[in-house]
Amino acid sequence: DSGDEDRVIIAKHERRLTETCLGVNPKSYCVWLHRKWIMTTSGSEAEDWNEEIRLCDTFLKYDERNFHCWDYRRFVASQAGIEPEKEFQFSTKKIMDNISNYSGWHYRSKILPLVHPDPQNADRPEETALLKEYELVQNAVFTDPYDQSAWFYHRWLLGRVESSPFVSCVLAEKNGKSLQLHIALTKPIDIFCCIDH
């Protein structure tokens, strides 16, 4: 069908155009977004997605902290069916090349729960993976304690830890001869679990 052929030809021209634009300004959000639109609307083939990964590799060689490229790479990897484990290894390599790679750390935070999901909570990584990540980020902090990128990741990791509930507010109310206490906790608890029947 000539309509499909025309669409493929136009998409190739658009990809070439956006690649040229990215060569001039590799941090142009609009160009990366347009490229994403091209890839999603043109009926791209598997080899197109592989080419997109190579493009990301190239731009991350020029500037491994290009957040827009990292974000586009996450989209491409999901469309290309690349295993999260492989992307996790890629982020490890990039961080080892440059521990100041905030975008690499951020990418890692998006991949870690996919590679090591907690069976009880899909939004957080499993405990053993968190401990390994703490060790990695601790080494980065010891290497350069003034670099903020590792500290940001450290803070993100701390937010993944399951915390115990604690009292956030107490209200004492006197009603005649009785005193009522209203206690607000940071998360729901089962108060009947500890009562003997």
C-alpha cells in the first residue's frame, strides 16, 4: 500500500531531521519528544528500535548526564522489549564511568523496582537489592562526598525502606469525668492483632 510506504519514508526523513537537530542541541526536550512521537506513530520495526538504542548510546557517549536522552532511552528500551536487567547493567556501567551522573542514578531508580521487585509492594525494590544499592551509593559518597548526584540517589533509597508507624498527633479531650485520647498514626495498624480473646 503506497500510504504505508509514504509513512515509512516520511518517518525516516523525520528521524534524520531530528538526529541532525539533536547534533546541534542534544538537550532539546522538544526534539526528543518529536522523535518519540515519530517512533510511536510510524509503525516502527524492530530494527528501528535497535537503531534508536544505538542513537542513545552515541548521545550518552557525548554527555552521559543528558537527562532527555536517558528518558528517551527508557521509552525505547520498553518498546524494544529490552530486559530491565540489561538496562540496569547499562546504568551500572555509566555510573562507574562517572559517579556524578545524576541522570544515570535517576534511570537506575526507575529500573531497580523492575529488576528486583518486592513481592509485597511492587513500588519498591526487595530488601536485599536495597542493601546492595546502599553499598554502591556509599562507595560513591566516600569517593566524592560533595557530589550531590549520589546523595540524591541515597535519599531516594531511604524513601523505599518500609518504616514503622509512629504517632503524628495526639488530642486529649475531657468530656465530663472521662478523658478521651485521639491518636493519629502515620499509617493504619491492626489494633486487634495484640488483644487476647
